[in-house]
Amino acid sequence: MRRREFIGGLGSAATWPLVTRAQQRMALPVVGLVTGRSSDDSAAYGAAFRKGLSEVGYIEGQNVTIEYHWLDGRYDDLPALMTDLVRRRVAVIATPGNNAASIAAKTATSTIPIVFGVAQNPVKLGLVASLSRPGGNATGVNFLAGEVVAKRLGLLYALVPKAVRVAVFVNPANGQNAETTLGDVQEAARTIGLQIHALNASTSRGIGVAFATLAHERPDALFVAGDAFFASRRVQFAALATRDRIPAAYAERDFAEAGGLMSYGTDIAEMFHQVGIYTGNILKGTKPADLPVIQSTKFEFVINLGTARALGLTVPPTLLAIADEVIE
């Protein structure tokens, strides 16, 4: 063999491992993770999702690719995004913590598997036929946000027993969730004897404008709907509520940790974790129709005692006794 031919043969052989690795990367299944949250403050939730995947044997970058779509409240982008994911035939669409994204995914495809995390009953949302036998291409977690609305409002009333007028923050861009939450709050308020006034906000500026309205109208308390965009603006909510001395109740512990008065709701990180597990099961070959919908069982009541003091509130010992965490 001539020396030039020998060297040429070595060069061709050396490229094979590189080509193989590139082909392997291209062949990895793609999971489209879609949530209304902001990427800036959702690292823990992404980690929880990846932990769930890893427990089933899937590691990002090794045998699965995850495309993160953090909408930051831009719910209008959902139809185009879902159309693109379906066109590219991703392996799974995961929509933890987002009714709007879950409904958009279901509207866009009846074949690509969907793993959702929704706040309301997925049967009523049209995502599954039943909780035990989902049927179709979707399954996931119902984190029961609607069911805990009355409980959260009752806890807020226990903190502010003289309250009569309560403002309710909802996000009109997340229309179905806003409508359902407002209805649940109004029903619970009638039982307690509270008057409800709804306020809309779907941008950071809109939140500021709504708080200016609150400062003028002076309600006795504030109830903030569970919403992924609102969660990404929790520092803004906590700061404005403290500035305007308005006792406020939120759906997620992150608000209380950011300085909000109190929160009561599902462990959202655990919901992301469960969605990750189901996504991994589907990647392994299990059909969504064979995975019953999980209903959350872990709820957290968190009180920020420092914020209570700043607002001049005395937290009853009975509430302190049942709180899962008290932040000093």
C-alpha cells in the first residue's frame, strides 16, 4: 500500500466515531417542555422535571433532548409553538403547571403523547376521558388548585377576620384558569360572607396599574390566583402588597418566601417531578392511555411572620400550629 493511501485510510477511519456520535445526538428523542413561567426563576422546577426523568432512566444530553419553552406569560404564543412542535414530531409534549398549554397541545395533536400538569379537573378541561382511564394521547397530574381555593380564602379570612371586601387578581391572558378561579372564589366568598372585586393583569406594568387601583379602593385583603406568570412576578407582588399594607394570599410557597404574607397550595416542584416520571415512562413505550391521572396529595401552608408583623397583623396560634412552615 502506498504511504498516501495508508494515511488516507487512517483519516477516514478516524472520522467514524465522530459521525456515529453526531448521529446518536441527532437520534435522541426530543421532549418539548412548555410552561407559562419565566426561565429566570424556574431553575428548581426544571431540575425537578429532570429528576423525574432520571428516575426512569433518561438523562438530558445522553439519551433525551429537552427543549425548554418558558413563555413568561406569553400565552398568545401557544398555538404557533404547538404547531411547530407537532410539525417536528417531538417525542413528548410536557406542559406542567399550565392549563392553557395543555389545552393548546391537545388541540394541536391527537397522536403525540402529552403529559400535563393542570390546576383543574382534566376531564372537564377535555384532556382525558376519565382519571383512571385517560384514553387518547394525554395524561398527567391534576394538582387540584381549584379545589383548594376555598381553603386558601378561609385561611386568609382567619388572618384578617375583620375583612369584608377582598380583591381577586386574575390573568385574563390565561382565560380558562382566570374564569374558573374567579368562579371558585366567588362561591367560597358567599359562604364566608365576603364581597369580591376582580382585578385583571397580564403584564408587569398591568400588575403595577392594578395595585394603583387597589391603593385607591382600599380593599381589606387580596387573593392572587394561581398563575405561572404571576409566580414569575412574585417579588413584585410581595413588594407592592407590603408597600400598600394589603394582606395577601397566594397559591405557591415561593410567594411567601419572597415576602408575601401567606400561601396555601400544591407542592409545585413535586408536580414537575411527577410530570418528569410520566414523560420518562412514555419514552420507554408506555401509552398515555395506560397511565392514570395522578392527583396531588401534598399541600403546603406557609406563613411569613415578618410580613405579618410589618402589616400589623397578629397571627392566631391556631394558624401557627397548622402551618407547614413559618418564615421569621
